[in-house]
Amino acid sequence: MNITTTQIKALRKLLSKEDKENIALHTGKSKKTIENILQGDRYNDQVEELVLITAKQNLAKYFNIIADIEAKNIRTISVEEYRKHRQSSVWSEDEFYTRYMDIYLRLVSLKVEDCETLWQTLWRDYKDIIKKPEYCIDLFVRLIGVNDVVATRFYNKEVKML
């Protein structure tokens, strides 16, 4: 596998002792050999591939934990704040705008018809957008067709219940 010593050492930090033991078990290598590979002293494509897969799985778990924490600690927003943000020229220059558009394009095909269903979809699949009230409310406005007052009230109600 094409992986540098620096990269394998960085991935090592995402692995638990149990992960390393599982990799050793699956590859038939000793724990010492696995550790040597993780230190960059030896190379083994099979082990490196399992390390990468396991690290990605762990990273996804950590990301979900962080997303849950962030989603439960978000602020409410007023209709005026939403309108001000929506009218500002920085809307499309924001680094999160690309993510917002990606989510919007994915959800357009779902034909969501009510706020509750959209909220459940966002909570299940796109928690990162919930922490951005302006974007989340805009999805309600654009996808369901409710006005910004209704969308803001619904968003604030859901946020308070988290």
C-alpha cells in the first residue's frame, strides 16, 4: 500500500489496543509485528490496509460523537437574524456553503413534505448542518416551502428539545 511512515504513525493514534489485537488476529501476524508496522519500521500491505479501514471506522465513530455533542449544544436564532444572514453577501462565500448545497441537492430528490420528516432526516444523516441555524432554516424554506417564520419557530422548538 502506498502509505508513508508519517501517515501510518498518524493512523496509529486512532487505533486502540483492541484494534491492534484484531488486526493481528485477522492477518496472522504477531502484536509485535503489527506495532513495528505502525511505527514505520516494517511494511505489509495487508496490515496497512486493515489499519486504514479500522482508523476510518474509528474516525467516523468519533465524528458522530462530536456531531451529537455539537448538535445538542446549538443556539436558537431569531427570524431577523436569519433574514440578515440570508441577505448578506457572505452567504455564498462561507466555507460551509458547499456542504449546504451538497445536502440541499441530495434532499431535493426526497420530496420531503413536512418539517418533522425533514428534521428527522437532517438529524439522522446531516447533523453537521443542524449546528448552522441559518442553513438549516433555509433548507426548510427551500425544500418544504414554509415561510421563514414557521421554519425558524420549528427549528428553535427542536433545538430546545435536544
